[in-house]
Amino acid sequence: MRNLITLAISLGLVTKAMAQDHSHHMSSPSALGDTVYVAENIALPVGLKGEVGAIDFLPDGRLVATFHRGELYFYNPKTKEWKLFAEGIHDALGLMAISSKEILVLQRAELTRIRDTDGDGKADDFSTITDDFGISGNYHEFNFGPVKDKEGNLYIALNTASNGAGIRPEVRGEYNPLGRPGRMYSCVPYRGWVMKLTKDGKLHPYALGFRSPNTLAFDAAGRLLVNDNQGDWLGTSKMYVVKPGKFYGHPSSLVWKKDFPKIDPLTLPAKTLDSMRTRESVAFPHGYVANSVTQPIVDRTKGKFGPFINQTFVGDMDHRYLMRVLLEEVGGETQGACLPVHIQGMRVGNNRFAFAPDGSLWVGQTDRGWVGSEGIQRIHWNGKTPLDIMDFKLTKTGFDLTFTKPIDAKTATEISQYAVKRFYYEYHREYGSKKFDEKPVVVKQVKQSADGKKISLELEDLQPGFIYEFRLGNLKAKSGESLLSRWVCYTLNHLK
């Protein structure tokens, strides 16, 4: 991987600073058990550069995809035919398919409505929905979304800029020099913010403190999820449940907060900023779980994609698997667990996701000159329910693990089957964080429910502010089937 990045630098494709932002160490939890998900490659048009920016499905079942060189294509899964709908789009990393004649696309400069008004199958009308945010010209000012809430409002997320490159002589929007210092910065509005577009067409600042929020989703409970990438002020990649007006930790965007004093936020002590921020709901341990998290997507297929109905899946640029997040409300806040979902034949660079009408999950892959791959894959479920963790919840004394099938009683209550440790990542200005205060945690007692599906673990040490990591042993179903995912991690912010 490092050789590829070195080659890219030598060819001038990326700078050293750009490479440092994304050259993460790769390793992963070992894939155990037999996978029940299989990925197949989708052939792209000849000559098309297969760096996918965004995907979605039309009501008629066709795929919509944007590509890095500005193309927007339709793909018919039945006929396997591609059709060019529009081109000349600038760095579109999000789209929403309205109909075969109307697509919303979030490109570098604006959220655009692209339409086919004469019915010939090609776009002929490009209109601005909103461009009420700043652009400095920095390469890292990506835009993500849109996603829609139940009231019909749209939400987008704006990336911060990187000191791996500068800004243009002419910028769009007000320039604020107080937002310019730092590795990742916000010198024009509203970089590092989630924005809300109301139905009257006005764009409003919604929440702030994001570094590289790739990207957004509403989960089955209606919570707005935003994934942010490891870097300065982020010891590891994180998932936030985002609420209006809250600050989520990356300081640069504070300069655009109305009641914030006219100072460089980086001059504030880390302790002060720490006291201001809202904690993540899930931390994805860096290096072996996730390096650069991507889109969260909810399984609303009603069982067509397997047993994990209404659960949220998450992608990562560096790993050949998905993750599931299992959230719960504790103390009025959301926190929870993450675990890997192994996919046979999956590539890396898994950046964008969309469920097809048949329940398969389609993946758009990219590399952007960093770690990754190119193309589109379709993931389908083989129809078998694996032995896997269905739910993971905090108790007053430990955790309850609920499985998809009854666990064999011979090993289920053996304490030696459960290895637990805890650690935390430090909130600081530096890029990333090592693990702090990493210690094993003693499992005092194990109980199994009458139906065999739930294992209750009582732990000797249960403290807020730590990530609890579980590695499970040779657990098997009563039928003898091996456990698929033997690793799970819980972000414990509040005790019950």
C-alpha cells in the first residue's frame, strides 16, 4: 500500500500531506465462520473511469451512479445496459433519485436539480437548489448528502479543507482568517457543518464540529447519523447521532457559530473544547476495525438482505467487509456497538451504498488516488441465517449478547470463552491517537437465557468513557454451526 502511495506522489497525483491524511495501517478482525453474503462485480462501460461518487435506485429499479470525471449514468440490472444521462458534473459525492426524469446531485459547487424535460432520456435542465455555502478552492472541501427527514427537509454535510493544499485567490463566501490555522480548517462558511435545507429553499446551519463527515443517514429510529473520519482531533473514526446546535469536536468550524467569540478556536485548551463537545455514539477502533468510515445505510428490505432488519450497516475505505452498528439509548444519549460483517469477494474502497428493490446491496467503490479500488459490486444474501450477534446491550453490571440462534450450552457459560478489555482514545489536536489505559477486564459471571439465545456477562470493571472490546471464543450453535463474528466493540459513554 505504501509503495502505491509513494508512486502516486512521484507521479504528482497526490501530495505527501494528502497521502498522510489517508495512508492508514491496514489489518482487520479475522473472518471466522462461513460468510452468507457474496459480492459480484458489475461490468462498467468501456473506457469509463470507475471511481464512483454516489449511487441510488430509481423507482423503476434502475441504478443511478455518478463518476469522478463528471458522468451520471443509469444502469438497468435486467438488461445490464448503461445509459449516459448527464455529464460535466463536478465531484458529485451524493445524489437522490427522484424519478427517471429528475435527479438531485450534490456536487462541489452546489446541490443541483438535473432534469430531462423533453423525455429523450438525457438531461437538458440543470438548476441550482442551493449554493449557500463557502468554497475556498481547497481539494478537500468535499460535500456529502443529501438525506431527507420525515418532514421533507434535506441535510448535507460539508468537509473541512486540508493544509495538504492551499486556497484559491478568489473564494466564494466570507473569508475568515480565524478559521484558517490547523491541519484541517474552515476559512469559509460552513465547512465542518451539517446544514439543513428547509422546504422553503433556505439553507440553515444545523450542527458543527466535523472533520470529514462521509456521510449521513437517518436510521430506523429517525436519528440523524453522521460518520466522521480519523485525523486531527479525532483519535479514531466515529459515528455521531447529530442534533441541532451541538458541537461534535473538530474546533475549526466554531468560527461560524454565531455566539462564538472572535478568536482562533485552536487557541482554546483541549480541556475546554472537550467540555464543549458532544461525544460520539460509536467509536470504530482504528487500524483493525475501520480506517476511513464511509456511508451508513439502513436495511429496510424487510428481510430480503438477511435477518438484520432495520439495522444500520457502515462501510470503510480500507477493509473488505461491512460493519453493523447496534445502538441504544442510555441516560438520554445514544451509544452502542459495532462488529464486522464478512462479505465473500468484496473489494476495498467501499464508499457508497444503495439497496436495490430485490434486497441486494450495491456498493460504489473509489480510491481518489488513496487506498481503495474502483467499480461497483452487488452484495446478495444466500438465504441462510448465520450464527451471529443480533443485539448487544449494556446492563447495570455488564452486557447482554443476543444471538440469531441458540448457543450450545456446553461452552456458552464458560468464562474462558469471553476475552474483554477496555481503552480510550485521547481527544487532542494531534492526528489520531494511540490507545490509552488499555487493560483487560475480568468477566465475573456468565448466564445463558432459557431459550439459549442471550448471554449475560457480568464484568468486574464497568466505567464510562471507555471502549469495551470483546473477543469471543469457540461459541457454536446447538446445531454445531460456528459463530460468524467473534469480535464486537461497545462505546460506553453512560452507565445504566
